[in-house]
Amino acid sequence: EIKDLRYTIEEDSEVEILTFDNSLEGKKAYWHTTSHIMAQAVKRLFPNVKFAIGPAIENGFYYDFDVEKPFTDEDKARIEEEMKKIIKEDVKIEKFSLPKKEALELMKDQPYKQELIEELPEGEEISFYKQGDFTDLCAGPHLMSTGKVKAVKLLSTSGAYWRGNENNKMLQRIYGVCFRKEEDLNEYLHELEERKARDHRKIGKELNIFMAHDLVGKGMPLWLPNGSIVRKELENYIYHKENRLGYHHVY
């Protein structure tokens, strides 16, 4: 079981301390905490926001928001600055639980949270995490205070349907990442730029390898002369390599 440091151990147990450096679970607790910091910053800047979900993912975190209009690059910069203020404030993060009726009342102005609470079975623990003026429905785990987060960067924004269903409302998603050291963040951002420079969609266009057309569909590339040469050379290489290894093609 993954628990945060608030958990009281009341029986003999095997305990392993998970940190940012020694496990993905440790990183995710760090990133999940930062998603709440982002949500708190958004609430300060956009008081009428409705909150959806904000999980940690494999390389960072995101949070989905219901706001009046899409976030701009300027909004993203303002949110990031507000996050840094919240981190500097070192706000204590507290966990508490409520029965279902009281949980619904607490989230009466948050329809997405109410929907999630309604789906929980009766008698199940409904936990919340509170940091200053922000409280979120959440199972955790989280760090003990916002000041534990160090280097943070918001990466991008996009539209996202609530629960991934195109029949639901389109929300605004913000992706971000954070690290314990500024140099680690800078190294990661440099790596992202390197990936963009080597993206096959970028290189394919620049080298006239393939093109896409709406009539055919963007998932089906149309080979240009340069691309046909590359493809043929790869086919020849594979054919000769398999023959050397004793593979035989039967048609």
C-alpha cells in the first residue's frame, strides 16, 4: 500500500521509504502535490473555476479545469508565477475524511467532484486534502507542505473532454512537471527540445520524405520520392539481413 507520512502505523509492518530519487511512486507523490498547487493557483486567479481531476502521470502531472475560455500563454505564465508564490508560502497540507452527505455538501459548488463522490459506495472513506484556501477531493498521497516542491514548469495546454467522452463538456488541461533541483528541470527541458528537433513529423516534412492529406487521412502518410528511396533501402536491408540469418519468406 502506498501511504504518505501522515499515515499512522498501528501494527507490525514492513516499511519502505519512497523518495523522488528512488522510485516512480515517490516522483508521483511529488508531482501529484504539484498538480494541487497548480489548482490552487488557478483558483486564486480564476475564482469561478470548476475543478475536474489532476493526477500525476509518467512524466509529470496535469489538471483539467472548466473555465470560461481557453487558457492563453499569458495565463499559463501567470499561473506558474502564482504557483511559485504558493511554494514559497510553504502551506501545510492536511488530510481529512467525511461521510458521503457531508462530502457532497463541501463540494456543492464543484459539479465534477460531486459526480465522483456520488459514484463512491456507501461507507467508503471519502478523503480530502486541504492547503490554505484550497481543498480537493483526493486519495493522495501528498507531501507534507507546498514548500517541499522546488523547480516547477508548466509545459502546455490543451482541450480534454470530461472523462474522455466526446459527448461531455470540453475542459482545459494544463500539463506540467517539477523536479527537486533547478538543474534537473533544465536538463529535462533541454531533452524535450531535443526530442522536438528529432520528431519524425518535423524531419519528414523538412526532408520531403512524406506528406499527409485530409482526403486520405493524416494517419496514412503519402510517400514522396525521397521517402520511397528510404523505405526501399530499409526493405532491402531487412530482406538481406533475414536471408543471412536463414529466414525464408514464403508467399
